Amino acid sequence: MFNALFDEVDSIIVRDPAARNRLEVVICYPGLHAVWIHRASHFLWNLGLKLIARILSMVSRLITGIEIHPGAKIGRRVFLDHGLGIVIGETTEIGDDCTIYQGVTLGGTSLYKGVKRHPTLGKGVVISAGAKVLGGFTVGDGARVGSNAVVLKEIPAGATAVGIPARVLQPELPQASTPESKAKEYFQAYGVTPNVDDPVSMALKGLIDATLEQEAKIAALEKVLAKLGNAPASDSNESSGTKRDLGALKEWLKE
């Protein structure tokens, strides 16, 4: 039992650079307190002492500012970072090594009793500050949800979801340089994923590329027609200006 408790404390120290030692984490981290109290209330809930379990969860909410329904299932080494305003619904399932930041809601969209209404998080999932994950679907292992995103459908393992409603990005995670780093789990604080583009930006850049290519072809055709008709070619200043404008827009989308 104590080994499991120390395991949770050590996992927080690994993921939070502000954590200096075990004693500080045990005393000063409300997310850890909320998880510990939830384990007691969940035990009572499974015994059938549902009212007592609910009362204990309400006490936890008053103390920590984190609301976890006693029926929710929480795995090992789950870190509720800062924690204030987190709401976790009854049929939620949270896998091992997940990180959930302040203001997150793991909620349901159905009013039917006895059905899976809340999300299931796989192992190592990161849910960023203010995000809302609503529904009885699965968020795959290692997935990340960006700040203030509203997730309404399943997220594949290893993907990142951002926006309202959330769109899935395809990340390019850094390659491990040593065997030690390969064995170490890659953790992204606040769900930040490097080297990734928003799909809307990618679509706009694709349209700009296609427009520039068409303009080049049109300019080439105008030159050929001008030679065949012995007429002067049209002024290319306007065309070059358009290219500059589109090029500037494309660079802006990359930022």
C-alpha cells in the first residue's frame, strides 16, 4: 500500500519541476489529496455505501476544489496538476500515468442511467487546462488534448486534439537519441506537441500552393499566346504582386 502511495508521489515529482521533495508533494498538492480521498470513497461506493461515499466526495470537493464522483475509476500514478475546477463524472475511467490540468471536465452527454456516459482515458493521456471531454468514447493511449478544446469524439492513440470542436492533429514526436531516452516515456506538459500543424492551416497552405501553381501556368500560357499573336505580353506586375501577397500569407500561417 505504502509503495503505491510513494509511487504516486514520485510520479508527480517527475512530471512537475516545481515539486522539490516528497514531503512538499504530500502536504501541498491538492490533486494528490483528491485522488487519495477518491480511492476511499470509491471503495465505499463499491461496498454499496453510496451515500457515505458521496458525502466523502463532497468533503474532498470542499477541501481541494476538485469534484470526482465516487463511481469513477482512476488508475495508478494519475496526476491532477493544480487541480482546481476539475470535474470527473460517474462512469469515467482514467488509465495509468494520466495527467489532467485545472478546469478540465470529463463529462457526459447522455441522460440515461446505467449506460457509459463519460469518457475513458487510456494510459499516459494528457488533458490540458480548461479542456472538455464529453461523451462515452475512448481517448487512446498517449493522446493529448490541447487547452480549452472541446472533444466530442474518439481520439486515436498518440494523437493531439485541439480546437472547438476538437480536431485531430498528426504529431511528429522527437526521436530518442539514446537507449535510455527511448525507454523513458515522452511527456508533454499541457499537451503541447512539437512540429505539428493545425489541419485548417495545412488546408489553406495547400490552396495557396495550388493558386500559385495555377498563376505560373496562366502566365506561361499568356506568353505563348502573345508570341503566336505577335502581341505584347500582359503586364506581370499584378501577377507578381499577387504572388507576394499569397507568399506572405503562407509564411504567416507557418508561424
